[in-house]
Amino acid sequence: MVTAQAAVEAVAQSVFMALIGINLPRSLHTMNELLPDRSFMAKGTRMLWHELTGENITEDKALWRPYAKHVERRNPAAHGSIFGFPAGEPIGKQDAEASIDAARAMTTYLLGTLHRVIGELVTDDGERMAQEDQWRALPLISPRPATPASKRMARAIGGLRDERGLSVEQIAAATRLHPHSIARIESGMTETSLTMLVTISKALGVSTSALIERAELDSIGEDSSGAS
């Protein structure tokens, strides 16, 4: 259980360093030392996460409540109560397994959010998209706009999900993606990779080729040529 929390905090540190590196031209090591904590129990850490990702980490109660409960168990365990001293009951197998599950869910969320943010802020050829902030004289990274392909795939995925009577949360659970990531895909602001398409198509109960055909991606070029 203690090791599971160490894994969460190690992943949190790596993800924060990557996000800070994307957003600020500052020393990564210096900025990392300013983090109040890596367990997200400190308000400052949660505020920084919101600033960097646009997400409130406590909003998803199914993720946050088991994790917060895990941290409550972990703190005394790290100081010996797992063995029944200096006071209290030893932590049982059920609680330990619940903590491991909560830590696994948190690391999955952290890495998934990093993938989403990088996907939104980096172009296909790896270039960062930036706008100049004249007031602070700093480059601001701006989200990648929706493309014809991402818009069509968004309509295909959202439409098929509605036909299946599935919620965003159900698709997120089936794909092990965060609901916010599914929402971004359905908004057209995130272009899905082939790997992600395979995962989503399975969750929707169709083949990847059927999903691509439904999105009519092969006619994008024809539309543009007809317009010209």
C-alpha cells in the first residue's frame, strides 16, 4: 500500500515536470521543488493541476474519494500502524487491495491527462503552437483547432455512442480513458490516434474500419477539391 502511493507520487512528479516544461520556460527542477506535495492533498497542488490541465482533480468523485481514503490509510501505515503499532489496528488485505486499486486509477488518470494535454498543444509534426502574450512577453501555447477529420470522427463517435445508449462515463470506463478525454474527442478538439480508435471502436461494439467508414474520412479531400 505504501509502495502504491509512492508510485502515484512518482508519476505525479513526472507528469507535473512535463506539464511545467510545456507551459513555462523555467528550470524544471526549480519549479518541481515548489510543488507543495505530490499526493494532491495540498490545495496548492490541486490549484496548480487545474491551471495546467483545466481539470479539477476532486470533481470526479469515483476517482477522488477512493484515492483520498487510500491516502488516509497510507499515512499511518507509513509510520508503523500496518503492523499494529504504535497504536491502532493492522491494515487488512481488503483495505490494502482497495488502496492499490485507487493508486492504479490515479496513475492512469494522471498519465491519460498528460497524453490529452500534449495532444492538444502539439501539432502532428511535433511543433508547439504558440501565441505571443505581449503583456508578459511570454509565449502562450494555444490549443490545436479542430480539423475536418477530428470533426467528422467526433460526430461518428458521439452519434454511435448515442445510438448505443451509452454515457460518456461508460465509454471512459470501457476504454480506461478519463471522461474529459472522451468529451474532448467528441468536441472535435482532439484527433484520435489509431490505437485510441481501436480502443474506442471496441467499446462502441463496432470494428475500427466501420467507425472510420462512418466518419467518411476518405471524402475529406473530395470536399475540399469540390469547394475549389
